[in-house]
Amino acid sequence: MRPGGNRGWLLRLVIAFSFTQGAVSMARPAVSYRALALGADERAIGVIAAAYALLPLFAAVPLGRRTDHGRCAPLLTVGALLVSGGCALGATAGSLGTMAAWSGVMGLGHLCFVIGGQSIVARRSAPHEQDRNFGHFTIGVSLGQFIGPIAAGALIGGHDMAATSARALLVAGGVAALSFTSLWRVEDRTAVKSLTEQGDRVPVHRILRTRGVPAGIFVSLAVLSATDILTAYLPVVGEHRGIAPALIGVLLGLRAAATIACRLVLTPLLRLLGRRLLLTVTCLLAALLCAGIALPVPVWGLAIMLAALGFCLGVGQPLSMTTVVQAAPAGARSTALALRLTGNRLGQVAAPATAGLVAGVTGVAAPFVMLGALLLLAAGTAVRSSDPQVSAEKRERAGRVMSDGA
């Protein structure tokens, strides 16, 4: 397949992802507020947040296997349908169990969309374009994370929190449906036929043993867990500190805006520091900032911390995608990306559940200290990882030497 080419596909993909991610980012705090209105405590919030990732935890690898040797675009369509339906039907939930179930449907839809989108970017980008194109792709995530919480904060509030949070979920379902307007011709159909003729499937254990893949998976897990718990638990922190839902939405939007700014300047940052140092420094700073949220700082101090945190967290996702894609065997890149997403969903199951237990015992600020420790481990993993581009070049040179020797 010829990578690169017309950039229109990438812009359409970013727009579609903005709608889908915006719907999810609007729905996640709405789910937390609706659960609180239905009588949930901190532990129940953690369980409902974990339910969002439970179905995707088991579905990621099979979906990645299918995508390695087939089309990606159908996953985008299915994903948008499930996100839209999960949001809209979550608005009708009258119990915490039903809300958790629809949250799981929404999470499965988001997984389908992400696997399909990441696989398209990996296929249609030349190796030297991958950092930039994955960075642009994740701008769609950040745009959704910027607009979604602000919209949720504007819609939720007043005395009837159950009704206003349900309204926010219905609006989120409509936003997800808008992604269908940008899903045309994002995939090169002429290239898909050649994929079906490639060799046997690469075993999962071989992918996981490939140098660079475990590091990329763990860094992605830590960064996404931080973003996820921040989205789920900042409303709870706001309730305890007397911060209005609208202001919480603005704070979450500020964090996402800083992430967008980071990804817009990702290429010069990579030229300045290199992939490994940039990942290490940003994970380390994010660890300190996450732990700082546990402190009783004023709202303006919280805003500064969240902006800096958003900038640091903006690095991990696109660079972990490139790390995994460039390190993985050529015929298993979608599966490797799916394994990365499995790690993400494992973190989204374990981290909120653990955060719920920690918050129930020691208070709502304690999960952010836990996140700081997780990001500190990610910084240590990043500093020990190798640059996948360098490793790929070494393998290519070794292959040429063996070919010349033959």
C-alpha cells in the first residue's frame, strides 16, 4: 500500500473522532452525576467507571486480529452506533446496574472506533509520518475532551441532577451520531485486498515479547488511567470542595485544551528532546501534578495544575502508538495496537475500581496520589525503553547484511 497521499482522509478521521470522543467525554461526567443522583457513593462510581472498560477488555484483541487482514472502516461505523446508543439509552437508566451496563456498551463502541481509526492511520502513514499523523489523530480525542466536559457542565446542574444529567446523555448520543458525516473515504480500499494475502497470524506472546511493545503498552495504560480517573473523579472532588458542575466542566476542558496545544507542537518537541526523553520527562511531571491535585489548593491553582497536567499527558498517547506500531511485526500492527488498547482497558477497569476503594477508605483526593505513583512507574519504563525507529533501522540493516551474505 502506498502510504501518505491525500491528507483529506486524516482530516475527516479527526473530525469524526472529535464527535465520538466529544460524546464520550460529555457522557462520562454525566454518568457520574446521574449515578450520584441515584444514590451512588465513591465505591459505586468506581465500579460504574470500570464497567465502561470491561467489555472492551475482552474484545480488543479479536477486533485487532480481524482488522490486521481486513477493512477498518466498518469498525468505525459500528463504534459510532454503539457510542450513540449507549449514551442515549444510559439517559433512561433508573438503576446503577443498568447505568453500568449502558456504560459498558458505550465503552465497547469507543473501542471499535479507536481500533479502526488507529489502524487506518498506521496503514496510510509512512514511518516518518507516524508521530505527526498519530499526533493529529489524537487531536480529535483532545477536541472531544475539551468540548465534551464543558457541554456537560453547561447542561448539568440545578436541583434535579438526575434529569439534567439524563439530558446531557441524550445530547451526547446525538453528538456521536454526527460522526457519520465524516466517515466517507477514510480508508484506501485498494490496499485492503493485499492485506488478506499476507502470511499467518503472529502469536500474541511473540508480539508482547517484541522490544518496545510492553513499554508502549504500559505508558499508554498509565496516561489513559490518569485521564480517565481525572474525568470520573474530578466531579466527586468538586462535590466535596463545593465547586459547581459548570466550573468542573471548564477545568476538564482546560486540561483537554492544553493537550491539544501539546499535540500541535509535538513535532518540534520531538526534534528537541527525542521520543524517549520526551516521554520520560512528561510522565515524571504528570506524576507530580496528579499527586498535587490531592492538595486543598484554590480553584485558580487547580486550573494551573490541570493545564500543565493536560500538556504533559498529551505526549503519551500518540508516542505510545508510534512505539507499538514501529516495534511490532509488520503483519500484526493492528493486533499490537489492540493489545495496547487492551492494556488501556485493563487500566480503566483496575484503576477506577482501585480508586473507588481508596477513595472510600481515605478520601476522594487519594486516587490522585495513586495516579502519581502509576505515572512515576511509567516514567521509569519510558527511560529504559529503546527508540522503535532506531530498532527498526537496525533490523533493516541486519536484514540487508544477511541478504548480502546469502
